[in-house]
Amino acid sequence: MMNKVLLLEDDHNLGLIIQEHLLENKYEVFWAKNVENAREIIHARPIDLGILDVMLPDGDGFSFCEEIRTQNYELPIVFLTARTLQEDRIKGLRSGADDYLTKPFSMEELLLRLRALLRRSYPTSPTEQVLKIGKYQFEPHALLLTYQDKSTKKLTEKEAALLGLLVKKQNTVVKRSEILTSVWGQDDYFMGRSLDVFISRLRKYLKNDPGIQIENYHGIGFMLRNKA
């Protein structure tokens, strides 16, 4: 699968150019022209990389970057902006960005910086990353869960996102509110009922290894316990 990029850029012509170059270089692009649209995108699907403008019609990239960091500490983020002052660069990096590139810029330089960010953020390419869960192997970006006898289950994106979050924090209780905000984009009663259904599905998928259990801490959250 291609790396998924959130592009937050309100300039239509520049956005088209960036999108075209990213597509040519095998990125999957989700283009937002305002913060609200970007928020919807990042809550609806896994994203591998964020490219953010600063000056936007309904907010600013600095604040949105800080918002992302409250939910996702690892997403690589680069600012792409006309604001060239040193204090703006410092503010951007303090808000949680990994890099800061000023306009005008070279597309070649942007692509090189994106590749470097992905290399640093993912020890192996996201498309090749394999996580071991007891007797299972989990490939988050391929949405595949494979048991040791090589039987493979294709997961939905939400199943994979939920399992990935639990695996990342295995043997630790993950609060329901954190799961709902991270995977579903909002914490409310109806999403909570959906979460319970997805937990039941994951338990079924993992049932062949008794050393792996998803435990329910009533009213608090869930823990993926790995007894290995």
C-alpha cells in the first residue's frame, strides 16, 4: 500500500501541483483546504504523514499541529508555509512539527524531506512493517493478521487501527475515550457501542493464542495482555 499523506493547503493551484508530484511518487494524497476538513480526514483513516500550511481560512496550522499531537505523538509532520521568520520556525517546531519548509520551495527538496521523515519515523517502511503478537503477525498497513499456521485474516481499516493502538500499548490499559477519539474521531455513546462490537471481533480473530487476551476494565478501557 502507498503511504497516506494529509495535505492541508488552501491555495488551489499550489495544492494541485503538490498533489500531482506526490501521486507521481506513489503517495496516496488526502487534500484538505481548511482545518475542519483536515480534522475529518485524520479522524477517518490512518495517515502516515502530514503536510500543513500555517495560514488557513478557519484557523492556523500551528494550533492544528498541537491538536494532532494530543492524539498522535508519532505522525511525521512538516510545515510548508510562506512564513519565513525565525520565530515562526521555532513556533512551528514547538507546536510538534518535525520539519519546516518555506515557500517558494523545490519539489525535489520536499520529496527528499518527506522520505527522510518516513525513514526516521518507521524503522521499516510502513508498507513492510510487521508486528508480532504472540503467535500472530500483524501488518498494519496491509491490514493483515496471520496466525502461525499461515492462515490470514484481512482486517478492515478500523479493525487494524484499533488493534494497532492496543498492540502499541500492550499490557497497559487504554482508556475508552482515547480509543474512540483516535480510531472513530469522537467519543460518544453510539461510537462506544461500536467499539464494543469491534473488540468482540478482535477477540475472535486472536482466539487461537491463549497467551493473547483483550481484557475489559469496566468503565475505564481495554488492555491487550501479551503473556509471552
